[in-house]
Amino acid sequence: MKAENTKPITAQTRIKELLDMDEVGVIAALVKLNSNFSKLKNPILRNLLARRVTISDACKIARCDVTSFLDTMEQIGLVIDRKTSEKYSSPVIGIDFNRQAVVFELDVRPFLNKNQDPLKEILKIAGKLRKGERLKVINSFEPSPLISLLGEKGFLCHTDVIDLKLFLTWFEKKGDDLYFDDLLAEEPGQDDKVLFDEVLSRFVSEKIIYIDVRNLEMPKPIVQIMERIEKMAKDELLYVYHKKVPVFLLPELNKRGLAYIIHQYSASRSDVLIYGNELKQTPA
């Protein structure tokens, strides 16, 4: 059912807000406007990106004019705030591609095809970059968690969408004082088992939600986990069966003020407990 468009749309409106108003109509109109928006037909990519991406961001990725985007939304009956949109200037991409720079390239698709996590390799290269140098990451989806992670570390970021299965994400180092020792630390292992069991024992069975993402391909594990987190009550615990330590997920949990404990049983199994702030303190 189409929701009423009570809040006027501007360039800063997130794509999720549009889809909440009229998912079918919005997607059909945008695909007709620009074929790059056909990625919204994919429910996994839609759930992963829509919450974070604004109209301005989407237009930048799809190389579409913001005014044309807003015109299209107006044509399907949504209310547009023209004055606010005209005053709003899209954030500068930051990376000046007219300037020649040293570029290091990493194709992470072979890692993902082997169920290997490419994050440490990415961070090793990023940590060695000099000011003004760039890293180009080739992937089959937009690595939003990585963009958030390196963006917080002071990197300029930009993604080129070639097609639904080819994304080129660029990272440029802004300064020389960027360190990755905290991100390259050893992953949690067997030493966390005591704490893991202690936290698990605090929850009654009715309050524990179990999900198994071990057989899912990227980015489906993080999408499914985030969807369950959105529905969790404060007194519930999410028990995730994973095949590896979900390093891309951890910054997202920190942002939401959630605690997590990881027990790595083997090279192909890592169990994760995710729970709320009220139990975040370490057990005595």
C-alpha cells in the first residue's frame, strides 16, 4: 500500500524514505529514468544501501542529475521541497580525478569466492599509502561498511558503479597520520570462551534469537544480521553462527551502542553474541 507523502522530499532525503512511501512506483520510475537504479530491484542490495544513501548520494553513484531525480518523484505524485533542494549543494566527492596519483589496485572478488575475508589485505595496503595516493578496490557489491570504516579514518572515498556485479571503490589518503594498528589487531579467539559462556548464561532461552549465516554469500550475512538487529528488543540476545569473524559488521555494532562477544571455534566457524547496552559491562 502506498504511504502518504507527508514530509516533502529534498536532496537530503534517504532512499529508504522514498521506498517506504511507494516502493514499487519509486523503483519503476527510477529505473526508467536511469538504468543504474536497477540495482534497487535486488532486495539484498536495497536493504543494505537504502538506509544510508541519500538522493544526492544515489545521483552521484548513478551519475544522474538531482533535479531530474526530483522531477521524476514529483511525476509519480510525491511532494518535493524545491527551495531546500536548490539551496542544498551535494557534498564534494573529495577525490580529484583530474589530478594524477599513484594507484594501488586490489580485486577482492577472488577472496570472497573462496570465503576469505579481504579486510586485512585492504588495510595493509591502505596503511602503507602516502598522502595523495589511492587504493582502488574491485568488488561485486558496494562495500558500505568498508567505506564507513576508512571514512572515519580520514580517507576520501568514491564508488563507481559499472554494473550490478562490478563496483570500483576508490580511497585516497588525506594525511600522513593515519594508523591501522587497532584494526589490524588479532581477531578474537579461544580466550573469549569464558566470557562468551558467561554472557550467554545471562539470557533465558526465550530471549535468545538464533540465526545461521554460514552458507550465505556476501553481502547477505551482514544484511540478514542487521535486519534482525533492527527488530531486537533491549532484553534480547542475537546468537549468530558465522563462518568467520565478521569484521565489517563490528563498526556498525559499535555505532549502535551494541556489545558483542566472539568465540572462534575453528577456521570455518565463529559464533557471535550481540546484545544491548544494559549488559555491556564485563562480567565480574
